[in-house]
Amino acid sequence: MSETPPPQHLLIVSGGRDLPDRARDAWPGLRTTVICRPEVVPRLRSREKIQRLIVLREDAPVEEWVAAARFVHAVDPVDRLTNFTEKDTEKTAAIGLDLGLGWHSAETVRAVADKYAMRRVLAEAGIGGVVAETVHDAEGVLKVAERTGYPLICKPVRGVASKGVTRIDGPADIPRALEWGAEGAGDLDAPDLLVEEFLSGDEYSVECVSEDGEHLAVGVTLKISEHDHFVEVGHVVPAPLPDADERRIRTAVTDMLTALGVRRGVTHTEVIVAEDAVHIVETHLRPAGDEIPELWARVSGVDLIDVVARQAVGVKVLDDLRATLAAPHDGPGAAAIWYACPDAVGEIVEVAGEEEARALEGVVDVEVLREPGKRLKGVTGSFARGAHVCAVGTSQDEALRRAQEGVRKLSFTVRSDGMAARHEALASTG
């Protein structure tokens, strides 16, 4: 008969949808407190199971978030601290420092959240040599171009979901890139833009788990993006790679995590692989989006979301993960996701073909992301995509083909300028 674990109190900053439920499943009797912004509250599941919920305005200073945590700690001592999102990470780090609770350090959080700071930290560690500068106007962009030539990439310093990313092929592209970047940075925590040299090569992401400063790469994911604003339209796991290339990608990413001071948690890192180098694009102190954890769970048996929940309550995970990855897996050999990106602007009147997509062989999930009544505005970022289809197969090619076939079954009827027209879901994917 297993022993009941001692009670714990977990302080969660910024919500996490169903992750508080998963944490309670991982540690029976767990007490949870959530401190978050107002917009997070409707997305919190099982609110009745939360001991206390404290809501602060997003512009509340860090000191107020720390004071709220101190109050919680005074009335119900907190054992562990976590943040399951990319929001309010600096506040979480400050709370951890004030209460003496383990989480990512303020230095690590700053380097990960700020793409320019990350470039500086990696350069100091001798990792990568990508030319990157923060800019505020066309003159700043031109100065970078004088050093590197064109093309360049312009994006928000603290960008997420591919918002505001533009390729600059010459001076004529600069005004639009600055405008697009400013639009993308509009709802982020900082308005600064970053301009860096354009990196050529194949795109991948690496899903890692860190524990006590040791890093385990669970797998490498192939990333497929459209060409105008680099919005991701598909992913394939595992990436079809020669063993030598996979090893150098894993090594580059784990070296980067060490340089940034990452010691715990699940991370999602994007890289561009050239013939002579693995270039780090950015990393995140959270699991991947775009259903990538679900794809890996299907092909490897490793549930990265479950790992996040278990680590949040102090459970050691690396030994179990290594055993799972080494064991034979009776699931599919590959999995893929493909996004519907209709090239249309206007109000959605109808989405058709969902059931036909679900009926296809190998399709395991279909989700309409932009329903009737919502607006399409082109491929402006990850949150503007219309739908996705996930599929599995015996090979990467088969899984990807099945996912794309599913998307081909979907169509969007969109009303624009008083006229309604049907748009195929695969338009403008690059």
C-alpha cells in the first residue's frame, strides 16, 4: 500500500488552463492558489478546486504581485511556485526570490523573454554570432543593413505567436516592416523591435526537459512556415533527419539552455539549421504550442504537459522519461499537424468539411479555430489561423500527407464588402 504524500501548497502565477488539475492529480491533497490577470479567470478550469484566487491588473507593479504572494504565504505557507505560461514570468521570478522558492532566476527569465538579451548572453558564452540590434526607426534598420546586407528579419523583441515578423529584402521594405512589427508588439509587454540578419536553412524545434541543470532532448520537430511572415503552418514529429544532424541540433540546444541558466522545466526551442551551423532563433520556458506535445505523446509515449505538472509539485522525472524513450513504443511511427490558412479577410459565415476531414484514414483530430461570426484577417500570426488537422502514419511523409488531405476538406465562406465567397483552406500557406 503506497503512502499518502505529505500535503503541499502550490502557488500558480498566471493560470494554466487544466494544468492545476494535472498538478492535483500528480500530488493528491495539493492545495492551489492562483494569482493572475483578469482575462485569465474565464480560462481557469475547475475554479471550485482552487483554495484562493487573487486577480491583479496587468499593469500592477511587480511589488504588488510580490505583496499578494507574501499575503498568501503568511496565511497558508507556500511550498512550491510555478508559472505555466509566458505571461508575468518576471513577476514569478521576483516572487520566487522574495519567498525563497525555487523557480527560474530573474536573469534566466529576462534572457529568454527578451530576444536581444538572449543574443547577448549567448554571444558572451561563445554560442552563435547572429548580428542583432534593437531598433526604433528606419535609420536603425539601415545601420544593421550596413553591417550585414540584406535580407534582414524584423520582429518584436518580446514577440510571441509569430506576430509582427517580417523579412526585409531592401530599403523599400523597411516602412512596412516597422509598421507590421509595431502592430505585432501592440499587446505585448514591450514595444521594442529587433532586427537581425536573415538565417537560411531548415527550421526545427527541440522539446527539452531540464532537471537540476541537466537537460534531456525528448525530440526534434520539423517546422514548416509560410514565407511572408513566417507563421507556422505545419509540424512533423519526429523530424526526418540524419542521426548526425539530430545530434548536433540536440547539442546546440542543450548548450544554449546551460548558457541561459535554465535548470528546470519543459522548454521549446526554435532553431534554423544551416550546412555549417545550428542557429538558435529563440527559446521558451514552456512546452510548445500547436499541439506539438500531443504529437510527441502519440509517437513516443512522453506526455510533456504531464511532465510540467509533475515537476511543478517537485516530482523527479528524468529517469522515467529516459526509460519511456528507450522502451519499444506500439504507437504510430510519425505524427503531423497542418493548419488551414485561408487567404481571406472578412467575417466567417460558414466553415464546411469538418466531418469529412475527421473521416479520413489516420486523422486523429480536427479543430476549427475561427468559427462563424469571427473574422479572418489573413495570415498575420499563429492566432489568426483558421483550423488544424492532426494525423498519424507509419512515416513522416504519410502523416503529413494525411494532415494536409484533411485540411483540403475544409472550406471557409467569408463575407467581405457585403459579398460572401468560399475560400479553400490551403490558400497562401507558402
